[in-house]
Amino acid sequence: MVFVNNRDFLFTPVMDYTIPAEKVAHVQIGNNAEHALLVLTKTGYSAIPVLDAKYHLKGLIGIGMITDSILGLERIEYEQLADLKVNTIMQTDLPTIKTTDRFQKALDLLINHTFLCVIEEDGKFAGIMTRREVLKEFKKYIYTSF
Ligand code: AMP
């Protein structure tokens, strides 16, 4: 990333900072909670995108949502995992940014979210933008500019 002057980065395209879809772990909307828990545990990610068969973003699924959905009165009911579909427990009210958005919008949202899903105009999943990647770019910029 090359910044011409110190405010230019606010207007750089979101895709410059996006981890592309093919490198992002995800689950399909029809998968069960057991599969999602397996993917989350194996990857070590706290939440991952949920996509439909056409690769459109439908929501996010995280470990907390899964355990919460199988919480019984006295115990965690693991036996329910296989019957629970991801789409019944996923988070659907998530902030997203479009591939055409500028970095400034993403920066505002990343204050409260560790990562953002990036979508194309038609809702197709394009990747994610993480707070970590943005901080790494900031660090590079600061160390090379001052
Ligand atoms: P990080 O900033 O790398 O610690 O990532 C923060 C969060 O972003 C992770 O806990 C995941 O929820 C999500 N994330 C980061 N990288 C990926 C990836 N390659 N695939 C899926 N989710 C990811």
C-alpha cells in the first residue's frame, strides 16, 4: 500500500485490505451445528460466514451462538447438535461493506467488530476485512512514513 499523503488511505478501495473469499473458512446454510462447531474448533476462529449455494452471504455463526442454542436447564445438550441447522441459530443482523465502499466506512465499523464481511452489489460474498490486517497496514504505514 502506498499512501501519497496522510489522508489518502481513507479513500482507498476496501478490496485492497480484503482477505479473498477463497481463503475464508465458511459453512453452508444447510449445514448442521455439529459441522459448524467442527469447522470453528479446527480453524480456531470465533465466528465464520454462512453462505448459500450461490455463495451469497446469509449470516455469521460463532461458537457462542452454538453453545447458547444447546444450553439446557442443567447441562449442555450436545446430542442436539446434529439436528440443529445453522440457519436457525446464526446471526443475521451483521454489518457488511461493499466491494465498492471506501476504507473510511470499514474503519468506522472495525472499531466495534473484529472483522467485516465484504459483499458484491448482488450480495455475493467477496471476503472479509479483519481488524488485524488493517492494524498491520497501519503499522507499516506509520513505520515507513515517520
Ligand atoms: P484475526 O484478526 O486474524 O484474529 O481474526 C479475527 C476473526 O476474524 C477470527 O476470529 C474469525 O472470526 C475471522 N477470520 C479471520 N480470518 C479468517 C479466515 N481466513 N476465515 C474465516 N474467518 C476468519
